[in-house]
Amino acid sequence: MLAFMVVAISFSGCKKDEDDDDDNIDVTEVAEDKENIASSFDDILGGIVALKDGDAVTAIINFTNIQDGEILNEEWIENIIEELDIYIDYDYIEDNLRFNFYNYVGTYTWNFTTETWSKNNSPSDKIILEFPSERNNSTNNAILTLNSYNDQSVTFDGEQYWLPTSLQMDLKVDNADIINLTVNNVSYYNSDFSIPTDIDIDLTIVPYNFSIKANRESSTKFHFDVEYDNNGSDNFSFVADVTLAHSDYENIDFEEDITYATGEIKYDNLSFPFECDIESLMAFDDPTESQINSLINVDVFFNSIKIGDLEYQDNSGNIEIFIIYKDGSSENTDRYYKDFLEELEAMLILYTGEWYLDLKKRKKC
């Protein structure tokens, strides 16, 4: 229960209070602040619509034929993957714990009639898969290309593995770019796989571009930076510095061994700087509201101006987060996220099935 409270509050954001700029504190009225927060949640929904209706997600839905959370084309997809085993020996890869890129270069073409693959050894520096984008499509209008791949020998739990350090791949449907993945770099400490020391990944899922970065600043401190945008709009970022209790990475329990976290969650003009003293909080068997709020602190900013704080309240065992506005008034933050989650589920229910409504039903039980 305590771990869930930490996650719930830290997702909303948390940071120790700082001295406010008296000149800025009343730039907006609280009524305006409420409108700005609500507008930001509406913008997030708009961004999800753009992603859902974008070429990439549309192509994935057409390929999988997913409905109510069920992949109706699962058997067909499994057959495509299994038939490829003739050329790409999955057992060999599993036994040797390595994907040897140059063993598999060439072009693989799916035969719609026989439901088998054929291979051409050209090109000699790429792996190209040509297949239909939909089950009943008789043309190979989807092209997945692994343009480059590099790996490194690492050791985990006394066994040698070969893990990727960089790669570049893309997916086109009807000659249009759909997905592009570039792993610029992944580094491992002393060839130890337990925790990579550096990660630098760029991912495009049309129309969104994602940037994922992480690096180890010391044996127990890690920095994370995740960003995405849609051609300069719908800008989201999550930046965090996380401190671990120890550096015995093979025995890390991320739920119990994260001791401190600071950072910021930001969507366009709305941001939540946070600071969480998890180690001190976990020292309490049953922390009070006051203890939780003193150790997990939240600020809410809009246009770089502080408009309030987030505070935890326990309502008969239910976790509730209240926003305390700059004029001292307060309200439950579910005023913003309840409608948001319901609209989000209604938007995605064809593909995901019920999840938010199901969660509410289980809570009532």
C-alpha cells in the first residue's frame, strides 16, 4: 500500500517548497489557473488522438486487427514469425545468446499464397523483411529494415550475453515512414549487464518523436530524461535523478531500493517539479498524512509560475491528491483526471477493452 502511495504521488510530481517570487504569485487568478490545468488535460487528450489516428498506430491496428484488447490476427502473425525460423534460427540465437547481424543480412519476402518466406542474399549489409501490412493484403506493402546493428559481450549472473550497443531500423508502409528506431548508444559498466551506464535512443512513431536518455552519474545515482513532441507541439518531458540504496545491481529491488528521487514532469506550460525522500518515508510502518506530505513534496507550475501544491489525503484507505492553490483554497485533483480517464478509455476501448471502468468496479467491491 505504501509503495502505491509513493508511486501515485510521485507521478503527480513532488518538490520541496521554495521561496516564491512575490511579483509573480498573483499574475493569474486561481480561476485562470484552474482553466489552464483543465486546458492542459484537454490538450493531452488531443495529443493522444493525434497519435491514435496517426499512420503508425493505424498500421499497427490494421496488422494486428486488435479489438476490445484482443489481437484477432494473432495466429497469422505467429505463423509469419515461425516461418521465418527457416532462415533465422531462433534456437541457435537462444543457445548462443547472440543475434549475429551479418549471418542474416539479405531480403526476406513473404509469399501470400504459400504463406512462406523466400530469401535473396542482397543487400549484404542490411536485413530487409517484405510482408503485407494486413492479413488479407496480397501485396508486400510493409518493409521493415534493420540497417545496422552492433553488440557487446556482457556478463550477467555468471553467463555471457551479447547485447546491442547501437542499431537503426525503420518500418515503411506504402512507401511512407511509419516507425523509426535509432539506438545511438547503450553502454555497460565493465561489460556488466546488470544496469547500463548510458542509454541514448531516438524513436519516431509517426507523428510523434521520442527521445530517451539515461546515464549513471555515480555507482548509486542515475539521471533519466524522456521527451516527446509532435513536430514541435504537444511537448512532454520527464526528467529525474534517482538514488539507489546500494550498487549491488544484480540484487536491486526497484520498489524497495530507490531512496531518493527529484525531477520534473512537464507538458507544454504545465509542470510538476518533485522531490521524494523515499528512504525516510519507508522507515515508517504506517506514515501519517503529515509525514507523507513532508517527505513527498509537490509544486504545480504554469508558465514557470507557481500556482499551487499537491498534498496527499487518506479518505478511508483511498488515496486522494488535493491541489492547494496559491490563495489557500483547495480541491480534489480528481476534478481534472476523472473525466480525463473516462474520455481516454472511451477513445481507446475498441483497442484496449475496459480498464478504467473495470478499475472503478473493483474498487467498489
